[in-house]
Amino acid sequence: MSELRDLYEEVILDHNRNPRNYPKRPEGCNHSAAGNNPLCGDDVEIHLAIHEGVITDIGFEGDGCAISTASASMLTEALKGKSEAQARELFAEVHTMLTATGNDEPDATLGKLAVLGGVKDYPMRVKCASLAWHTMIAALNNAGSTTTE
Amino acid sequence: METARNTPHPLSNDPYDVEKIRQDFPTLHQEVKGHPLAYLDSGATSQKPQTVIDCLKHFYEQDNANVHRGVHTLSERATLAYEAVRGKVQRFLNASTEKEIVFVRGTTEGLNLVAQCHVRPMLKPDDEIIISEMEHHSNIVPWQMLCKETGAQLKVIPMNDQGELIMERFYELLSPRTKFVSVTWVANSLGTINPVKAIIDAAHAQGATAMLDAAQAVPHLTVDVQALGCDFLTFSSHKVLGPTGIGALFGKENLLEAMPPYQGGGDMIRTVTFEETTYAEVPLKFEAGTPNIADTIAMGVALDYLESVGIERVAGHEAKLLTYATEQLSEVPGIRLFGTAASKCSVLSFLLDGVHAHDVGTILDGNGVAVRTGHHCAQPVMTHFGVPATTRATLGLYNNQADIDALVAGLHRVSEIFSR
């Protein structure tokens, strides 16, 4: 029971109920990518407006489970105003948190995003949490679409 | 040989004692995340009775040898045990001869074998194949690939919102262009039992041949291919208490005889020279290579187990449990059930308002309840209902009321978490 509470934390449930920057394709959007998780049927589109190397605005669209929706919502909050390089660094940190073995405390720089680390105990759900992040990187790289399969 | 049909299980005159049956299934007796396991995913794969597990162990410990062409004792034992299963499957399906039973890896291979060896050679551009809207992907994709290759058309019998085939539309689709009809007997995502006898008869009246995907039917319904009149029928062992990696295809003898081999290799030949090869008789013609010996033998033990309990008694138990489960689930706030056909078995497919199926699945797992979540390899069914995924609980002969109660309690827990 307590484990489930760890995964379905209030923060995650709140972002699922009221996703931020959703559904939204910001003005001046110049980087977009679609991601899907065929296993779950989660679909997400990440839209970035990047000017002079800075993410000036961000939004997402799509449908998914609570974990993938909350992850995408939190991503948009975390990245607004960040540089492209910072976004890539944050991706690496989140990726490590979601996939690392051992019980290390998540990096303090992750802040609120640390709640996503609860998914580590549910290997089948890691892809739900990582989908938005992979899609964001695809958008930065202008790859167009990505998949967690 | 004495058949299981003639040797009723000691239980068969008793009331259905599900707790006694559960004792035969070791996997059921464990805790998951601190709760007793409630295994409600038999539609994906069934658990295995101890006799099946023991059979595999015994084979590899005592009898392991390759079959056919061996004169040593172990090979003889393996061959006899292996070939005896053909007879068991023949009787299980009530086929008229063992020659009509081809061992395949499972339902998917059975469908692909018929697609490649029976349908492909006769298919011309503008011929038509009919399937239904509620098929598993394995009864869609092989026909689609064939149509793409030959210029034939794939036609689809639609279903109504209860998840029942609209038979009038099927009769309209039938025409002299119809060459083949392949439908599922029981829909894996909805539990609908289709009126397959009527479908087969109508296909035959048009001169088409007809096949049944019986993967979800064999664990729950009595199969009699002669009464059904189907030309082909296929199922997987692992859905009916046996191991994965093995199953059977029934085909009418004259049709199998007329078909080219499926794969070339050992065991499927009579003579080989570099100029020419003559093929073995059916069914060996379709069984190239060393077969899945141990799993085939264990499949026979699984069918013995099912017959010893009695399929009618299993069906009766499951029907009562399905009624109970449907009543209990209907009282869960915000639930929407998919698949409410008048004739159905085993499957409870549903959504909870505002909660994604995968979140439901994870929270249920936290309560020890094993269900399947996703599109169930039936994306057109999800499209019909306009949902990306459902949560699906499926019943087997070993499920009891406590399993259903655990499911319902788990769903209340989901609502509690998501209404915070």
C-alpha cells in the first residue's frame, strides 16, 4: 500500500488532474515531436518555442496514463526559460533517476521531478514516465517522432 | 485407447469444487505485493496444473530424445508419447482422423499456415476474404498481408455496441467473390461467443472455405469440428492449461492433402535427391524440423486435465462466476463495461471514468490482482469504442468468488486514490 502511495503521489495526481501547458502549442513554436508508447497506447506531442537557445515557451498535447501525463506536465514546468543545454542536462538526470539501480537519493537539482522516481519500483511503467522526456529530446533534435518501444 | 471422454473425473458427479481444483495449480498459491494472488489474466495465458509441470520435468529427466527414426528406447518412448497427443487432440476437437491434426507453435502459426498454404495459392485479384471487427491482430494481419500481395480485398463484419456481430451485414458481404472466411469463436477483448455455425454454413453456401480462431474458445466451450463443419480451426496450448510454444491446427483431410508444404526441412519429406523431393503425408508435410516434443506431450496432459474436470462443468462454473463478477463490477462507481453480448464467456473488459487502464492495472497489482491492460491485440475493437485501452479481467476454471471480490476491492482503491 505504502509503495502505491509512493507512485501515485499527490503531486502526480494533481498534474494528471490539471496538466500544465496542456493542450497547448505555443506561439512561435519551432520545434515539435510526437512520441508514443505502443505498449500502453500513450501519445504525447511536445512543442517548443526556442529563441536564441532558450526555451521561451512550451506545451504538450496527447493522451496517456496518469504517470505519462504528469511527467509531461512537469516537464513543461521544469523547462520553460531553460537553455537547450540545460534541457539536455535535465533529461540526462531524469533518465538516470528512472533507470538507475540502487537506492541513491535523486539529484537535488531535480526538485519536484524527484517524485517521478517512484516509478522505478514498477519496471513496466518506466516507459510511461520517460516518454515525454524522450519526445522532448526528439523535438530538440527535430527528429519528428519517437517511441519508447 | 481409452479416452478421457469415457472416464469421468472422480469429481464429475460432485458439485464443482473450485477450491479442490485450485490445489492443482501451484502458481495460484502465492502472495503478490503482500496480498494473496488473484489471477484474472487467463485470457492472456492460463496457469498450469501440477500434472503438466510434472510431465515436462519427467520428460527431460527420463525420456528426452528426438522423435521419429530413432530405434533406441528413449526415442521410442518420446515418439510414442508425442504421437499419442495427436489422438488426444483429435478426440478433443472431435476430428474424424488424426491426419487432420497439425502441430503448430500456436494459434498465430495456425492462421499463417492456412493463409500461406490454403488461401494464397487460390487467391486472385478482386477475390475477397471476410473477417470480423472483433478479431485479434493475428486474425487480421496475415489476411491483410495476403491481400496486399495478391490484390484481393479484405472485408470486415461489423459489430454493434454490445460487441455482437451484425449478421445481416455479414450476409450482405458474402458474394461469389468471397473465397475465405476467418472469424474468432470467442472474442479475446470482449468475450463475445460468435454464432460460428451460421457463419460457416453461410460461407459454404457461397463456396468459400471457413476457419475459426478458437484460442479463446477451447478453454471454455465444447469443440466439435464435425458438428461445426469448419474447414480449419486452430488453438494454442498455453491458453488451455498447457505450455507455451505449441498448439494445433485442425484442417479437413482433403484440404490438407491439396495444400503445399508450409516450410521445407527434415521430417516433412518422403525422399530427397538434389533433383526432386517428395513430401511426407499429411500432417507431417506441415511439420518441418524437430518438433516441440516436450511441450506437445505436456499439451496432451493439459487436455487430459481439462477433460477430467469436464468442459461443461467448467463452463457452468465460469458462467456463474461471470454473472457474479458482472453484477459486482456494475456497482463500482464510474465503471463502463465493454462487451455485453447476450452470449459471452470469461471476459470482463472495462474502464473507470477518468482513470487510464494502465494506472488501474498498476494499482490492482498493488492489491495482488493480476489483470491485463492495453489494446489486447485488438486495436479495431478499441477504435470501435473510441478508447485507447481497457482493463481486462479474464476467468479460468480455477477462479473463485474471492478473486472477484479482490478485483472489486482493488477498483474501489483506484477510485479512492484518484478522487483525492
